[in-house]
Amino acid sequence: MKSIDSRLRQLLGAVPTSYWDEKIKSHPGYWGERILSQLVYANEISKGKAGAYTDVIETALAYVEGRIAEEGVIAKQTALEAEQLLNDLAAEAKSYDILCVAHAHIDMNWMWPWDETVSVTLDTFRTMLNLMEEYPFFVFSQSQAAVYRIVEQYAPLMLEEIKRRVHEGRWEVTASHWVEADKNMPNGESLTRQMLYAKRYLARLLDIDAGSLNLDFEPDTFGHSLHVPEILANGGVRYYYNCRGSDGPVAYRWEAPSGHSIIGYREPTWYNDFIQPILGSYVPDICRQTGLKTHLHVYGVGDHGGGPTRRDLERLRDMDGWPIYPNIRFGTFADFYRLLETVSEKLPVIQDEQNFVFTGCYTSQTRIKTANRIGEASLNEAELFSAAAGALSGASYPGAAYEEAWRNVLFNQFHDILPGSGVIETREHALGLFQNTMAIANTNRKLAMEHIAAGIDTSGLGEPGDKLTVSEGAGVGFGTQAFKITQVERGRGHTRIVHLFNPSAYDREESAELVIWDWSSPIRTLVVKDSFGNPVAHQLLDNGFHTHWGHHYMRLLIQAKVPACGYATYTVALGEEAVRPFFPTDPRVEREESFVLENELLRVAFSPFDATVVSMIDKATGTELIDRSRPAGMFRFIREDASKGMTAWRVGRYMSIASVHENVKIKMEHRGNVRQSLKYELQFGSSALKVSVSLDRNSPRLQFGIECDWHEIGKGATGIPQLSFHWPLAYQSPSYKYDIPFGTIVRKPLDMDVPGNSWALGMRLQPDKPTVMIVTTNKYGFRGTDNSLSVSLIRSSFDPDPYPELGNPHKIGLAVCVAGPSSSNRELAETAYRFNHPLSVLSGVPRPGTRPCDASFLKLTEGTVAISAVKMPEEPEGNRWIVRVYETEGRDTKVKLQLFKPATEAYFVDSNERKASGGLFIGSNAEFVEFGVGASSVASVCIVFQQ
């Protein structure tokens, strides 16, 4: 005789081809579906009890088979009789519960424009509210603060209905985050702000306790980075719900390297489910995995919203009355996680990232990636200098404007927007939000700097100069396209004053680019001096003047020193010129042409044939970092196999890899005392590449400025074109290190793209030798394998957007950095920070003031931490700062911050800026704050300054 499984399969019909198919393909009618579903459920129970109910099931199944043979159908009486035959299982069957939690997964602008997202939200919520009127037992849950903002903005009357249902306990708010965001590409500060702004907003909007928002609901997010539990714990979030990115335990404790943990649930079926009678068959096995007798079933039409249907509710109400079936009740995620708490100590522990899935999303839609990185960086600096201006002299802190800008950034981090898996309307809306973000960030960043500069005493640095000049006001708006503060000129005459601003918590000495407008004096006599009158190394760029809207400008590179989180002042003036004989400058000999960039730290040689890097010597150790058999700095044109489909999501198998370094046009560009550089041009396919490579004075960074005119189109028949930057290593690399939100991770070599917040480093076995890292300004997809590093630069996926990268002059910044043998994670993070946060330049004027020409507002003098944010609190009260740091080395540390003015109090706060337990020691002169930070932990400190 055939097995029970085989016989049930025959009665159920063909095996479904996908999860979304009807599970009972034989279509036996209501009574047939009812009894077959109960037989399958009973069989699953019996399997878990070593076949204890096999005989009972055999009897009932044989009865049903016999009646079908006689009558050709499963009639009502057959089903009822079979239920009676299964009665011995009734108690065991009813010992299980199915907790049905209703949800509508609403993707933000996935395959549609913003106005459709608004309509989807409002239409879905109207359906849910209508069902609540009709079905008193119906309970609904909804995530994402952004959808509640839609209701507030576009349907305020509906908001009152929702608030009433929330306070009745029938509408569960699961929105601890602004959106269901990507967890790999946003930095740690962004993931923190997701909670900060969502919780504050919803607590006010719906009159609820922010502490009740303790679930991070991420059903569709494409992977989950290592420190997520630490970030969530600091924001008062205890629970996690995910579906993708892992095939591990269903219920688990996820523990961060800090030791903080959260309770997680990985959806074993799917989060966009609809109700089918066969639902009970999943229950016994999943409950064995969780250790509970209650199964969580999340249901409701989703992606494009919709939510549960009337059929779902009617089916569930009916199925609850079946005798050989779990009890069915309607409830909330909070109900389920309370049950998981009871078995939390028995749950398996995950101590790793939950990755990878949809690796193409680290590169697809490059403009959205750029918007994210630049938006984060600009807000970081704007908040810092606005906080400094506020603490310095009471300047108004634009907190509401920054919240608006942050909401834009956070919205664009939705898991179909930042990953690039949307359509053209998705990108257009995202870039519109980005423009608004930059208007807020750069305007307020500059206003803060101007406020600070207005109090600097520059009266001794120059005279106002001739009034009959045109330089003042020149350059309006200049610099915004490079995402800088505008480089408008405020000075005139033969002496110009500039203030350089440094957002880093460390003093910096590096090159800075000045823009000097309408300079009418001889440029060969230019002198640059610091505020003490000391000459400063400088170098003219571009060999002359450029025109811009009725004015002309020149670019000047200087070697600057700027204090930590502070500013420095420099002057550019007309110097003296000696009289000397003038000799002809025509060349008299020809010499071998070489393409070498060299400074105090590195010597880098390029092939004159194809512009690849053939030698890089670390001067401190004499180590050669290039294997001559594998030239580095190579741009590669890759053709990916598109046969798996979903090309925006998936990086296909590499079908071909070709160097594009043919017929290269290369020439030296600068050989100055601040910068040496060369540039070259390449043609490949239908595209062109312009590359400028530079090495600045005392810099460990070989910088690549890349501009690509990209015209490659992906097709199913020909594959996905990709441009990649490739750097083979001259040493054995057993593993690779990447930066991730609030930390770093070491991964084994993987021949696949993996995410990094901004950099990747090839580790080496010899501890006394330098290593190589690649830092980017707008890229997230790296590949560390075969003793090499690669960065995916551009991909022409073709679905859902057929032309995601055309019409875009791609501008890419990356740097190949040499890290010393003992470089710490903190130092690596600082290297990447400096590359992504160049010094800002502000034109100044001579005027009296009370502040020195150079000053620091904050300096990190001790501790293995990186600073993530310096801001004023969301609740404006007194003269206070919030300083957030994260520990980088995996060990407890003591942090010491040097302040620019005395503090009267300091205390820990959580990520929601609520006072937390634990005291801090304020230094004896009150200009230092010292506190402890646990290994791999995040800490936020509120500092109260003297008024």
C-alpha cells in the first residue's frame, strides 16, 4: 500500500509550481478542501510524534478514499464522518494556535511614482477601516512612519479614524522606523535616525508611547548588517522580523559583537500571504522550531498594498471551527513576541551578519547611491557646525529643517529605492528629494560657517581694498554641482581671506582647493600664509583663469592645517617679485617620458602603454605593493549573464572580462609641490572614460577622479554590461575587511559582490607589512577574492528600469590607500571619513572680532571610537550637544573629548535622546568630558554647556 503522504498528494492534486499557487490543485470543493486540510495537518502532527496517530489517520483516509471511489466527490457527510474518525487527535490538534496578524506591505515608489504610493496607502487604509467596521474581531498592523505621514498630509480626516482604532487596540503601529530601509548601505547614523524621527513623530501624531514602537519590521529588506542588534537596542527596539537574507533559524536571538541582543523571527513562509485551508499543515513543524505552540501567520495582499481581503477573514472565521485544526485567533505582532520572550533563553543565537541577497543592488541606479552618500555626509557636517554656532554664540539651530532633510534621506533608503530596484519614476522622485536635502544641508552648513566666521578677528590680515572691483559676489551658486558650499567671493583687492572648516574630530594637514575670483594681479607672485604669517605651500591648478557668468576664477591648491572640528584662516596675497634676467623656455633636449607620482610616503609608477599601475612602493617599509605580473588600477568591462532575470537585483555570472586600457591617451597633468597628477582617456564599447590620478603631499591616498560617459545598454540576449575597477594585491590575502554601519567586518574571500559602507581592505598574513584599501565616495559593491580588490562602478541592468544609467555623466571618486602595518579600525575609518569629507572653504573679509583665527570646537583626544554625530537635541532646551560615538576595535575604552568651552553637566542618552543610566566624569577644568564605552558599542552623550 502507498504511504499516507503519497495518497494525500494524489488527493491534493499536482504539486504547486510556486508558493503562490493554490495548494490544493484538485479543486475538491469546500468540504473536500476542509477534510483534506485537516488530514494533512493531522499527518504533520503524527510525524512529530513518531507516527503516534498513523492508525487513526489511516482509517479516516481510507474512508475518504472509499467514498470518493463510490461517489466521485467529497461530500459534506463524508467530511463530517471523517472528522469524527479523527476525533482522537482533536485535543492535540487544538493544542496549537495560529495567531493571524494582518498587514499590508506597501512598497515606497517601487514600480510606480510617488502619487501612486499615496493612493495605494490611502486606498488600502480605507479598506482596512471598512473591514474593521464589519468584522469586530479584525485587527490590523502597519509599519513605516512614512505612510502615516502620507495620511496626515493628504487625508487628515482618515487619520482621526486610525487614531481611534489605535487606541482601541485594533490597529497596531509597528513603525519603529521611517521606512523599511536597506540595512547594508545606509551608515549607522542613518539607521539610528530611522528610529529617532519615526518614534518622535508617531508618538506625537498618534498620542502613543514611543516605547511601544519596539519592533523593527523588515520583511523584504535585502540583508542585515552585523551591528543591527546594537543599533536597535540603543533605540529601544527589542524585536526583529525579517524574511530575506538568511536561511537560518526561524526564531532566534541575534547578538551583536557588543553583546546586546534582540529577539528575531525569520518568516518561514512569506509576508504577503493569503489564507488557504492548507495553512494548518505548516504549524507543527514551525512550532517545533520555535518552541511554541503558537504559529505566527502574517497575511494580506502586499507590495502594492491592499491588505487582507474579505475572503481571508471569512475563511479564518470558518476554519477556526474545524475540529481537527489549530485554534485561530486574530492578534498583533506584540502578542507573538510576548510569547517568544518566554522561550528567549532557549532560542539559537546568531552572532553574524544575515547576508547576502540581491547583490546587484549594491551598484544598480548609481545616482541614487550618490544621493545617499552625499546626503548623509552633508547633514553630518551641517549639524556639527550648526551645533558649534549655537553653543558658541546662541545661533538658532535649524532642527526642524534638518529633520525634513533627514526624512528625505531616510525615505530614499527604502529597500527598493536605495538598492536601485525601481523604475524611472522611482529615481526621479528620489533625486528630487535629494535636491531638497542638499538645499537644506548646504544652506544651513554655510550659514553656520558664516556665523562662526563673523566673529573671527581678521582685522590684521588685510585691508578692504579698492572699491572699484567686481570680485565681491562673484561665484554665486558655484560649487553646488560638486555638492560643496557655494564658493562665492566676499573679498576684493590684492589680499583675500579664506576660512577652512574641518568636520573631523582630529587635526588635519592636507591639501585644500581655493577658488579665487576676479584676481587682477600677477599670479606668479602669489603668496599664501597662515594666520601667523607663515608661508604655506601652494600650487596653481589648470594654468589660468576660467569664466563663469560674467566673472573669472582660478583654482589654487594649498597645504593647509585645520584644527579638529574647527576652522583655520589663510590669506592669499600679492607678493614681491624680484627682477631677474628672462631666458628662453624652449626645450633643448628630450628625455625618456615616465609617468610617476611620488610624495613623502609613496612612489607610484604607471605603464606608459596602458596607464595601469605597475609599481607602488610604500617608502616607510620599502614594500612593493604591486605584482608586476598583475598590473593594478585597471578598469574592466564585464558582461554579466542575465539568464537569472531580475537584473537590477542580481549580479549575473561573469561571461567575459576585458581590460579597457587600449589606445590610451595619457599625459602628466601636475608636478607641483602640493600635488602630482596625470590623466588619461579610454574608449570602450559605446562609452568613454576620463581619469585623473593624483597624489598629494604627505598623503597615503592615490586618488582617482573618474568621469564616465556611459552608453551601454543591457539586454537579455547580450547580458548586463558592467564597469569595474580592479586592484590585484601583491600579497596573499586570506580575508578582507569592510566598513559596515557602526563598525567593520572581516569576510572570507568571496567571488561575489558584497556590501561596504565606503571601503574594503585586503588583509595580509604578515603583521609588519602595509596593506591596501580602496575608499569610494559613492559606491557600495565590493569584491574581495583571488588576492585582489574590485569595486563595481556602473551596471546597465534592464529590469525594471530598461535604461537606468544613460544620459548621466557619471562622476566617481575612489582612492587607493596604503594602510600602515599597525593601522587600527579607527584609523581606517578616519581615512575614509577624510576622503568623503574634504575641507570646506569659505571666503572671508577683514573685520574686527572676538575669536581667534584658528580654533577647535571639539577634539577626540583619547579612546578607540569614531564620532558619528554632533548635533543639538531634537527638543531645544538650553545650550546642549548630543555627541554619538561607536567603538571600533572590539574592546572597552575610555573616551576623552576636549571641548571649546566649559560644560556643567554630561550624561548618557539613548538613540531617542532620552536620559539613560550611567554617569560621566567631567574633567576638573570642565573643558573635557570623559566616559567609558563598551566593546563594539554605540554611546550617545548629552553635554550641557555654560550659558
